[in-house]
Amino acid sequence: MNTSHLDGVDALFLRASKVSRRTALMAAAGLLALPAARVAFANTQPASPELWPNASQVPGGVARLSLGPAAVRPAAHAGEVPLLVLGDVIEWTALVGIALAARPGPASIEVQVDGGQAQEIRYTVAPKKYAEQRLKVAPGTVDLSPENEARYERERAHLATVMATFTEPLPPSSMRMRVPTPGRRSSSFGLRRVFNGQSRNPHSGMDIAAGTGTPVVAPLQGRVIDTGDYFFNGNTVWLDHGGGLLSMLCHLSAIDVKPGDTLQTGERLGAVGATGRVTGPHLHWGVMLNRTMVDPALFLSA
Ligand code: ZN
């Protein structure tokens, strides 16, 4: 092991908020050529995969791809988009959000270790058939007026910058989320909607039925990165959980936070409402990983 690697490992241990038991054991056994005393200072809470989202290699799911061992955290990308990499020197794992629009079949990411040559890691996206809903609505309710079209385009450009947020530190030791509001949870993630024979974007979040005014809390600790009143989504709060993992909470009747605020899991951020293009009060909860909306249910404990 050369000096630069040792420096990398040392820096990692000093920085790390968690070190797996396996790593600590191996380090104690001298397998990592680390003094055992240094490990004693580290928090030994294991980086258990049970604390990560469930793996589901389908459109709208999350792939957990093993990157193997490395002294420092590898950098991984899907195209230009940085990916969340978790783990420790024994084994790193890339958590990859798979787009609902992804074609089943071969897919790949690029991984770079310590500034070295980029390597391709391949995986396979399995097919998943989501339900389809065909609706007939009054003509004119599907098409936007020129004013609303212009508003939507402005909002889309702004939201693209919000969605590109990728910050350190990486998520807390557990990425398991709590339901942001009590109520009946629909399983309509991925539902394909066809209005008057016109395909719309599939439903990319979880709807939770609750009355106007019901408190909405942070599903996981995070920083508020955007609040606003949007044409489709109504009053919305975006949270950055770190490492490209974001939450979006929509149709709120009240927003109690502002950009820059830091919230703990379970801290109130607003209240359920019916703002935006909706027919009744409910919470729409979206979870985004590497700029890709994935099924929030994969992040729930039960
Ligand atoms: Zn929804």
C-alpha cells in the first residue's frame, strides 16, 4: 500500500461518520494496515445495507451496484449525472435511480477510483408493467393556455437547477424515510395516464390522502433548497438529503420553512392542501435520486 493510499484511508476514517464493523474488525486484525487505536476513535455504527433503500432494478426503482474495495470513495456517474456512492474501504456501492422512462435491458454507469481510468459497470434493468389509466375529460382542460404554457416553461427551467443539486455530506447513516403525513397511501407510482387518448408523464410520486391542514414533516433530515407555488405542483418544498437524494412535497396549503433551513427527520415543514392542478387535498411526495424520480416506497421501513 503506498503512502497516498494510506493518506486516503486516514482521511476517510477521520471524515467518516460511520465505519462498518467489518472494516473495524479487519482494521483491528491489521488487514488494512491501520493502527487499531485509530479505529477506536471512529463511530462504529455499521453502514448496513438494511439502512439503504430496497434494491429494485426496474424503471422507477433503485439499483445497488457493488463497486468493490477502494481506499477512497470512488466517483460514479450515469452520463453526466453524479451518483450516490456509499460504503467503506472494503466495499463501495453505487445507488442508482432508474428513470420510469428507462428501457428494460442492459444499462451501465462509469466509475473512477482515485482519479484513475474510468471503468464501466454494467447492470440489467428488468421490465415492470405499471397500471394505465385512460380518462376522458372536457376538451380544453388538457391543453394549457399560452400564458400557463409560458409559466410552466419558466418553472421547468428553474426546477431543472433545483433538481441538479448534489451536495456533501452524503446522507446520514440511514436513508430509511418516514411517511411525511399520516393517511392512506396510494400505490399509484408509475401509473401511466392517458387523457383523451393523449399520453401524459407517468405518476412519479406517492399520493397520501389527508385533509387540508394535516401537518407535513421531513421524511428524512435535510436542507430546504426550494419553496414556491408552481402551476402543476402548487405550494412545494424541496429538501436536499445529500448525495443527490432529494424529496419534493407538493400541493401544500401552508409552507412553514424557507430555503436554507435545516430540518431533522419528522420536523414540520408545512401542511397538506389542494394547491396546484389537483381535484382534492392530498400530499404528493416525490423522491429523487441522481435527478431521477424513484418510488418513495423503496425508502420506507415497512
Ligand atoms: Zn401525485
